[in-house]
Amino acid sequence: MSPRALAVYDGSGIDGSLYTRVNGWAQSAPHWLNDVIKVWSAIGLGLFAVFMVYAWLRARGADSATMAKVLASPVIVVVAYGVNSVLKSVVDELRPCAQIRGSVSLETCPATGDWSFPSNHSVIAFAAAIALWSVSRRLGAVATVFAALMAASRVWVGVHYPHDVVVGAVVGTLVALVLAPLAGRCGPLVDRMRASALRPLLGTGAVPVVTHGYQPYGTRQH
């Protein structure tokens, strides 16, 4: 047996019973609810792109560090996806819809070779959401709620075990927590970009508040 074959394993021993329970709920749920969840699971990641565009529009009037974090958010998502792809190549976990007898997936069960662990959807959603926390707590909180809904939907439609989406969420979160603060240090680069032909795209940044008749200590003329 090749080393590659040894890496393929059955993840049902971890939380297969929970997956089966959720799958049973999905099978007995109203068709309209399953249709909504199926559509959300399939195209919902596009909402996080909308969140990033909204953050960019708001950051045009914010300081350069904030704009740097906004510009870095898609890069953070790509890096998180890359890290997750490495994990997928190391751990070849069969999809639950292909492993557990009697399970039903609301979308086509991915073929062997499209491994289950960790969930790409969860990684992308949580990397985007946590990256946005560093830009706006309110926007980050909203995005995190939708990231959790995305992760849950992947189990509901039958293509992931619960541990797949939990680990995916952790991977996306950790990558964003490491990279977002580093992106904030690129504020001086954004300052230079704002002084170039890119200014219409990046905005003018935050305007300093000036109080008439007051000069900060150390700036008064003697």
C-alpha cells in the first residue's frame, strides 16, 4: 500500500453521528428551506466580496492604516485558501456523503480526490470576516455571523463533517489574525499611493481635526 493510500481515512469516527443527525434534519426539512440553504451554500461567498467592496468605499475617508487592511483583505483570503489547500493535500478525508450510508447531499457529492478536510468555504468566509474585524468591528461582526451560517450550510447540504468546517474556521481565523495587523503597517505605502494617480481609488484619507486657537504642545511659536 502506498503512503498516499494510507493517508485516506474515514472521518465519520470523529463526529459522524452528529453529521447523520444534521443530515436527517435536512432530509425532513421543508423544500423551500433546503432550497434557500442550498443556494446560500453555493453562491454565498460572493457576499464577502460585497463586504470588502463596502469596506473599501468606507475606507476612502479613513486613515491609511485602515485602507491598507482593506486592500489586504482579499490577499489574506487567498493566503488562507493556500494554507488550507496544503492541509487538504496532506489529509485525504473522504466526503461524508460518499462515506456514510443513507446520507443525502443537497448538492452533487464531490468525487473522490476532492477531499473533505478542512472546508474551503469555511476558510474563505472566516478569513474574510476576521480580516474585516480589523477594519470595522460592526462590519466584522456581521460578516462573522454570515461566515458561521456558511460553515453550517456546508454540513446541512451534506458535503462536510462538522469538524471539517470547525477546523476550516480556525485556519481562516488564524491566518487573518496574523496577517491583518501586518497589513496595517503598510499605511505609509498607502500614503504614497494616495499622492499618486491612484488617489481617486483610495481617497484622501482622514482629515485631521483642527481646533481654532489651539496648537499642540511643542508647536507654539515663542
